[in-house]
Amino acid sequence: MRTLEREDLPFLHEHRNRPDVRRSLGRVHPQNREKLDPDFEGYMANAVNLLACVDGDPVGFVALFDWDESSGRAELAYWVAPDHQGNGYGTEATELAVEYAFDERRCHRLVAGAHETNDASRALLETLGFREEGRQRQHVFVDGEYVDTVLYGLLANEWRN
């Protein structure tokens, strides 16, 4: 794992624009490369953005964002490049990000969401101890149909136990 740097933006651009990754993120439209620069300086600067790497090469992305320091809450998002899925990289990287949030940032609660149809993402969250807390019905339009977003939460004391 390492932090996302400006020189990593081409990796982010390439994979976030892949239809198989973009759909799981709830993104309908591709994003041009120039849009990433202001994002990198803007909202991404206020997040913890990490790359999962194998032999120094990025294979996935994990972010902790929307920090609410007064409540001790943050949101978690992640993806793994399709060519590297199924190797445990997403679980390992996400676990490290959760550990960082709770142990180093004194986060009290993490939240995450996954499309109801994204079995791998939901299984990853449940493997790490996240609990389903609700759903947003027909929240996103994916592959020609409206899909629920399943909402998950994990408390620091649940993580430590």
C-alpha cells in the first residue's frame, strides 16, 4: 500500500473509466483525464487515497473520505482492477485501510455502500465485519436496471473484537 500521487492519475483514469469498474462505482459517464487534476487538488486532497500494489505496480484503490472528525466517522470505498480481482488484494488493502482508520486516526465508525448486485464487494465488507444497516432502494441505474445500494457500518469496538 502507498499513497496516491499525481503520477498515479493515469492508472486511476484508466481503471475508473473501464465499464466494469465504473458501473460498480455508480458512475454513469466516463471522465476525461483533465478532470482528474482538479479532483486531485480538490475533494481528493481531503481524503486518504491509497493504492494497493503488487511488486510496486498498482492493482487497486482504497479511499477513506468524508471524514467527520467531531463524530469520528468516515466513508470507505475501494476497487481492484479487473485483471487482478480474485487474488485477495481488495480484502488485504481494505483491511489495512480499516485498521489505519480505527487505530491511527481514532475513527469511531466507518460506513460503506455496495450495489445489491455486487456480491464480491458485499462479501468483502461482511468478511471484515461490516454489518448491513439499510438500503437505498433503486438508488443507481446499472446495466439497464435500477439497483439498490446496500449500506454497511462498522464500529471501532466491533473491529477490535
